[in-house]
Amino acid sequence: MRWIGEILSALTPDTIVNAIEANLSAYYLPYSTLPGGMVHPEADVMWSTSGIPEPWFNGVVGAQFPHATEQRVATILAAIAARNLPILWHFGPTTGPTNLGAILRAHGLQQFADEPCMALDLQAMPVPPTPLVDFTIVPGAMRTIWRAGRRSGGPL
């Protein structure tokens, strides 16, 4: 799992994507420290639960499985289901394998939302900022969220 512990000095597309995805991973950590919470930082994925039956507090992020792995997904989902908590499974530009969405769909998850991810080099920002005339969203900079369970905390 990637973690950002300092201010980025090289703002390349890769470092920005890694920072955005590391930020999402860091978002879930405090929730795992709540009573009943757990965190599972592994080399190819991080998932955590808070004990709160609300999907925004329980999630899977940073999945970078080397190949299609039905059993890997089933194991993670079974562990979360055993806690009877709804989850969100976040996708980023580096999430893989490419068929992971199909594997999640086969396990009953459904695509919940797309979130745009943006970054700005504050050192290079003109002061005051110029108004946006043409605005473009780069397709690879979206995160996709997959949701399992009900908002009420029902079983997966």
C-alpha cells in the first residue's frame, strides 16, 4: 500500500495519481481505530472496517491484484460480510486487474458513483486564479466506487 508522508516535490502524472490514491487509503485509517474497527493493509490492497453500519466508514482501496483473482475478492468480501457491514470498494486509475469490476459484479456489488479526482500545483497557480474558460476532465482521473450491502447495515 502506498502512503504519502511528505509534500510532493515532483508533480508528474504518476506521483499525482499515487498521492490521490494514498490520500483515499489514509481517509479510512481513522475509522478503523473506532471500537470494533479493523484495518488490513496488505501489499496489494487495503481494506478496513469501522464497526459502524455505514458504507462510507468501511471500504476497500488500492486493489492492485496481479491478475484476475476470484478467490482473493471472495476472501475479502467474506471477511467483511462476517462483520455484517456494508462497504464501498473504491477504484482508482491504478486499480487492477481490468476485470475486477466484473468479479465484483458477480459477487453482487453494483457501481455506486464516479468521483472526479483533481490536483493543482499551488506553487504554479496564478494569483489571482484566472476564470475557467475551457474545462476538461481527463478520463483516467476518475475513481469508481462499488457498493455492497444496504445503508441500514444489512448483510452483503
